[in-house]
Amino acid sequence: MNDSKKDLENKLYTVKYNPDSESHLTPVPESCANCRSKACTFVCPAGVYEWDEENNRLIVNYEDCLECGACRIACEDKSLSWVYPKGTKGVTFKQG
Amino acid sequence: MIEENIEKKDQNHVDVIVVGGGPAGISCAITLARAGKDVVLIERGKFSGSKNVFGGAIYAQPTREIFPNFEKEAPIERKNIEHKYALLGEDDSTVISYKKRHEDPVSYTVIRAKFDRWMAQEAKKEGVVIVEETVVRELIVENECVVGVRTELEDYYCNIVVLADGVNSLLAKQIGLRGDIEPEDVAVSVKEVIKLDKEKINDRFLINDDEGCIYELFGGPMLGMLGLGFIYTNENSISIGLGITLNELVERKIKPYEILDKVKSHPTIAPLIKDGEVIEYSAHLIPEGGFKKVPILYGAGVMVCGDAAMFVNNLHWEGTNLAMISGKLAGETAIIALGREDYSENTLAKYQEKLEESFIMKDLRTYRDLMDVMHDKSEDFLGYYPKKINSFFEMFTSVNGIPKKDLYWKFIKSIFKDRGLSALFSDFTSIIKLLWSILR
């Protein structure tokens, strides 16, 4: 694991989550395969998205989502389906 | 079946439903409750504030308009007495500071998870019904009029829905009050709250126990980018973060938290947070589109306020105050509409009028051209010039046996060599044009 990824993991370790069993973030696989920028893989403050080169697919670590919405707006063809997690789920900021 | 529906509609019917329990939503709801109206506030988090993030400070005067005694009753961290503007070079910095111990403080640092929660409790005391852990999935529209909200569990009906659902406002988009938000219209903000002893904070920031200091950070690892950093002092912690326009991140392929780590290790910043423990990392979008990107603010049975309405004055770092006052104005408009039993677009247009008369639309209009200039000139105004200012002071403070006149001429020549006469002229004219657009 590289340093940057480790540093991010340490940051996310400070965040309180109650993850849902299903993802609130749903990319469209064909759109992702054709996407040139893959912007979600670097603009996301929680590193939720990783491109899996081998299987040509987007990995979505939705449990880490901070619910900011950057990926939704950065998505090249706006194909990402982005909704808020269910009422009892997702992030709870204790400071904010 | 139809009868059952009508009955349900009656049971679940209130005067106003406010979506979102942040500063805008709470201010709106409490304004209505104080006028004796039935108001339900729906918050998706565990409690108000649990999904909210900001830099650090709320403003005293607008907050008093909603909560006259908040300075005595609310959980406040410190009253801000100093603003420091730090132009960071790659490894040096030039800092300008303004300090005044106002009798009436201008702003206070607060922890949103505590402060918003307190505001919501106050609203509850005044009669607002607060429904937490509930997400409004869509608005119910009948005959082109918003008549209620659909949550995960139930439909609720009302005369007016106020959208205070934050920067992403999926609901304003659903009913066509806004289109897609573009990457140049939001900044991605990342922030860390770093625990530090009170005494250390006081010593490092040269402040007393209840006093706060705000840093605005330009340049450094953000040199040339449309992005700014911030530091706020809380009672026993420091909030440090930054906001960078989303299109900068996309174009430069950079990760926001990597830039934050670089800011934290800048030689001017590192000593301030040394030995602190990160107790929470967070992220949020800041609506930065300004006046030109404000959505349609009302329709039949609906009004939009706060971040959902792009109400942020980014030059002055104001947001929560615009949220609170827009919420209050939406509340006042709803009271008029309820009095007339008329929830048409025509009546709710009063909200727009109130906004236009207030500082909110006036200030947004004043800075309508700011973002265009900044997008156009960020490399220069947030890159070249901060570097140049630092190199001026490096030259001015150097003692190296070179005659001063030679140093001055070398510096002056470097300006024209690095930037060129036409570029300097273009910078100058865009500043003049911007100033004129602000002042006329």
C-alpha cells in the first residue's frame, strides 16, 4: 500500500460510519468503461472509487463515503446514480 | 382506496414541511413556529449537524436575529479576534494580520455537530416537530404545485415545502428549479479537526482562553489553483482545511486530501498543529457559483434557501449567515401565504422580493463577476503574484553584500521577465474591471 493510501485510511479511521448493506452509489458499468477522465477515482475525498484495470470495472467502496457529492458532479457523462444513504445509515460527523 | 388516501392525506397534513435541519432549515422552521404555524422539519442525519460540515465560524449579528440569546446559551468555542491572511510560497510566507478585541464579537467558532443540534433543540422547544433519520426521496407534485414530500416510509402533505436540503439539493433538481451543477460551481472542501491543549492553542496563536484566530491560506501547495485554505481555533482543537474548485481537481488530476497534507506540512503551518491528534476528518461541497448560478428560488408551493440556493459569499467566507437569513425570509413569506391561503407562485414571489431587498442578493450581485475573473486568472492571482510578493520580501530582508539598488532593479526586471508587459496590463485591466463591477 502506498503512503497516500495509508494516510487516507488513517483519516477515514477517525470518521464514524453506520454502513448500509447495499450501495447508495451506482455507476453504470458501460459508461465507466468508456470514461476517459475517471475523475471519481481522484476527486473523491474518501477515495471511494478505484479503477480495476484487470476486470475493466469501477470498484465502489461506498462504506467510506462522506456524502459530499463531488463524484456526482465530476462524473463525465453524469451517469453515476447518487442518492443519500438511508436515514439511519452513512456518516455521522461528531465535529463537522 | 381513494377514501383511504384522502384520510391519510388529512392525517399527514401540516402547514409547512422544511427539508433539511441545517442553519437555513432551522431558521425557517422556528420563524414559522413562533407565528403559531404547524411545521415539520425533516433531517436525514441522526441529529441536526450530524451530516453538516463547514470551516469554522458563525456570525454574531445574523445569528442573533434568529436566536437573540445564543451567546449565553449555545455551545460556542471561541470569539474570533484576529484574521490572518497568509500568502504561502513554496517554503516561505508573507502574513498580514488584523486584530481587534471587539466589544461585540463579529464571529464565533462553533462545532457544527454541537451547534446545529442546539439550534434544533431550541426549535423543538418553540414547537417545531423534528423528524430525524429520514430522507426525503422526492417531492409530491399535483397540478404543477408542490403539495408534499415522499420519504422512505411515508408521504407527508402540506401547503408549502421549503427546500433547505443543502448544496446537492436533489429535490430542487427533481422539480426543475435547477439543472446539473457544473464542476466549476462547487469547491471540494476537506477538513481535519486536530485536538490540541488549550494552552498550546493560546500560545501558538497569541490569544487568551476564549479568543480565536482565523487563518486564510493562499498559495503553498495550492499555488496557481482556485483554492484556499483555512485554520480556525476551537476551545480544545484546531480546524484546518481547504476548498479547491472541483474543475481544478478534475483537470489537474489531484486528490484533495493530498493537498491538505501538504498544507499541514508547510513550514509556516506545521508548527501550529505540531503534536496534535486528528480527531475527525470530513468533507463537503461549497456552492461557489455565485449570483449567476443561483437557481430558481420559488415555485407553486415551494421555496429554496441556504446552500441549496447557492447562497454563499465566497470572498467574505459567508454562508451560514446567508442560510439563516434566507431561511427566515422563506418562513416570513410562508406566514403571509398561509394567512392568504394562497400558495401560488405569485404569492411566493414575495420571497424573491425579500431576498432582493436584503444583503443576500445585493452582495451576491456585487460579486457577480468575481468567479469569472478568478477562473480566468487563478494561475496569476493565486500563483504568480503570491510568489512574487514572497520574493519581494525575501529580497527586502536579505543581507548579502549586494547594493540595495541592484537588488531592487533585479526584482523589477524579474517582474517584466516572468510575466511580460501585455500579461501585466491584462491583469491590471481585469482588476480594474472587477473593482468597477463591484463598486458601481
